[in-house]
Amino acid sequence: MAPDDLDELFGDDLILDHRRHPRNPEHIDDAAIIADGANPFCGDEVHFQIAIDEGGRVSDTGFQGVGCAINQASGSMLSEAIKGKTLGEIRELHDLFSGLMKGRMPNKEQAAVLGDLASLTAVLAFPIRIKCALLPWSALEDGITASPK
Ligand code: ZN
């Protein structure tokens, strides 16, 4: 067991797997969108690079970060979930995930769209950590807003 306070609280395999083996760790140098976020309260930090193809879809993502298990798992899941999506589809996914963090349970179809992200419902039992799960998404939103169109 890694010496992480939350590893023992969050028994969900998917969360632990993303925490221990973050997806897309390689930095992308020529990214169209750069998104960074930090939450000094628990030392969470996320950094994303997002490459967009000619069709306006995410072709590649890079994710680096430090912080608590929930934050890092959420960032890793995000970096996977947005691949192949347009910015509009990412916004829809963000809405779905925000709803989830407010306790709105997804229907079957929405759960399929959320994929691994749906496992983060475990966070609802620890309200103080909801912010940690949402940090990657607010960072991404800021990054999209700031990126040249
Ligand atoms: Zn955190």
C-alpha cells in the first residue's frame, strides 16, 4: 500500500489504478491547449497539454501533476476521457461530471460516456474532496477559454 491517506479510504480499484499509474504522463510540446490548476489547500496541482487535430478533435493529451489520490486519479481519467472529443463534447462531459459531483447519478447511457470517471462517485462520501476531483476540470475549462481559437 502506498502511504497515501486516501488509498485506504477509497477502495475503488479504478481510482487506485489511475492514481498509481497515471495515463498520458508524457508532456506534449506543441499542444493547442495548455491547462494548469492548483489547490493550495491540499497541495494539488494539475498540468494538461491537449493537441487538437484538423477536425477539431482531441488527438493527444499530456497530464502531469502532484497531489492527493482523488485529484490525480481525476486528472488521469480526464486525460483519457477527452481523447477523440470535440470541445463541445468535452463541455458536455464536464457538465455530466459536475452533475455527478453534485450527487446527480447518471443513467446507463451517461455512465457509459463517463467511463472510468463514474468511479469517482466514491468521492461523494468525502465532500471535502469533491473540490479535488473537480480541479482538473476547472483547469481544463480555464485552459480552453484562454486558448487562441
Ligand atoms: Zn486534493
